[in-house]
Amino acid sequence: MVDLTHSSPIAREQSGAATIRAALPPIAAIDGDAWRDLAGRVVEPNGYYLPEWTNAANGDPRARAATRALIAHDAAGALTGLLPVLSAWQAFRLPLPVLVSADPFRSLDTPLLDRANAARAAATMFAQARAAGARALLLRDVARDGDAVRVLSGVAAAEGLAPVLLRGWSRACLDATRDGDELLRDALGGKRLKEYRRLMRRLGDHGEARFTMAQTPDAVAQAYDVFLALEASGWKGRRGTALLHQPELAARLRQAAVALAARGACEIALLHAGEGPIAAGIVLRHGDRAYFFKLGIAESFARHSPGVLLTLELTRHLCADPAINLVDSTAAPDHPMIDPIWRGRFAVGDLLIPLRPRDPLFGPITLALRAREALRQTAKRLLKR
């Protein structure tokens, strides 16, 4: 039987989680205008940490109570750093004195750091985590070759701290500075592109085949509902993992998408065959980057590869946009659909940063988190089989 007395590690960590909640501000309490201002001057973008999206994704009652923020301000009081976090107990049910970056979708957890005060902001956030009782900070799904990690690693080194990469992988990304048609020819070759053009023509048997982008708030609201229906019509609906099966979350994300569209930070790609849309993809935008969040397709059109056709047209659209330099697919590594199309690779990883030099607890913490990740990966492989 698990010992739930106050002397047990679990009870102590539950108490520690309460201390962290008291020491760190709730994410919902961060001023939205200050947050948006910071997002406009960061050293590295992250569309998943825009305030509308973060508050929607972490907006259920349990998450609102659990999700806190590491923050930093400059001398004038302007927000210069922000990272949503959970305790390890709340994130993993592990009794470890670790703060973990918060993102229920495991999309991208790169913190927001003011480009003019990045190092000072990072040092302040480390100090804040220490003061809350944490011995380490775990950044999951962070852009490991990006400017934010470079800043964090430099501050850690200056404090005598040696971060550890627990796990690293890469996922597809698009170099949107290239010509879209040239990029697709290089990736797929003329023969496969010819086949996809044939599939697009075959869609004409069902009415006019066309690609559109919903960009205004009203258009995004309508397209978001189309996406929900398409996603739920496929295997995610049968498995019960479609957003439509989480109506409160779906409603919050719809509101966030509409609000972001008003600022040019969200658009939805649509592929139509006649009157009916057969594929829809949500795209977030931040700075010079875009993020392909989710895709929904009509499985009745599966033989026409609607997801691929939409991605080809989205590639051309984003490559033609001078404001976008890079697009993160946010896909799993070795994704069978998008990896052959977007041949760039975006390096992501889980980075564990100690908060005290030569901390005797850091070794056991590292081992415990590595063991947990190994079990998680084994479970995923068994489920696939």
C-alpha cells in the first residue's frame, strides 16, 4: 500500500506542488496585453505560446489551477520572459522537485524571451524556479538548436549548470524562403507531382476542385467548424481523440483561433471538391514562422489523397508569403505524409536544466525522468503493434 502520510515522498511532493502554486503566478493571471507585447519582440517565435492559444489549451478547471508561469520583467516593469510550467507531480505524477514546461498538445515549448533582455530574463526565471523549490527545469519539445535554448544554455553555463538532453528528435519543416513549385519538384520529383495533379483533376468529377485560405475572423470561425467535422469523421473520431469529442476544449480553441485571426496569427487552409470541403488544416503564425497544428480530411475521398493535396497547395501559399521563412509541421518524427513533402528537419528535444551547481539530486532526477520516457516510448511501440 502506498504511504500517504506526510513523511512519504508523494505527500511531500504534493505539498511541494502546493508551494509552487503559491510561489508562481497562475498563467491565467498574466496580463494579455503585456504578453502580446512580449510576443512581438522575442528572440525566437513560438505560436503555441501566444496568450490566446496557451490560455485556451490550458483552460479547463484542473489546468487553470495547476498551470503556473515563470516570468521576468525589466526595470520599467515590462514583461521580458515567460514560460508556462507544471510541477512534475502535476505533469507526470512523479514526486520530483522539477518544474515542467506546460503544453497539453506537446507541440512546442520554446519559452518567450525578450531579444533585448534575453539573458537577464532567463537568469530571473531560473532564480524564480529555485525560489519556488525546484531543483531542475524540464523543457519538453523545445527547439534545441534555436536562439532561446542558446540563451538558456549560456546562462546555465555562466551559473555553473550543465543541461542534459534527455531525448532529441527531428520533425519535418518547410523552408518557406524557397520557390514553392521548385521545392516540391525537388522533394517529390516530376512523376509524383504529375500523379498528384491527376488526383486534383479527378476531384473535378465531384465539382470544382479549389484551395482557399480562411483568414478573417468570420471565415476562420466557419472553417474551424469544418475542420472539427472533418477530423471527427475519420479515425480520430472512431478512436475518440478528435477535438469534437472534447467540446469545451474545442470551443476554447475556436475562440482562440478567431481572436488570433483578428491579429493575422491564425488561418485555416481548405480544399474543396464541389460545394463540400474535403480537407482542412489549422495554421498558427508568429513572427517569421508558421505552425501546422492539425489536419482533418474526409475519408470518403481518401483515394484522392486530400491531405497531401492540401499540403501541396499550403506549401505554395506559405512559400509565396514573404513574411514567413520557416514552417514547423508539428508532426511526429518520420511522419509518412508530410516527411516526403517537407524535407527540412526541425530539431526538437526534452532539455533538463539543473538549477543548483553540483546538486546531488540532479543525477537521480535525470535517471527517473529517463526511465519514465523509456517506459512511455515502449508503451507507444506496443500500442502501434
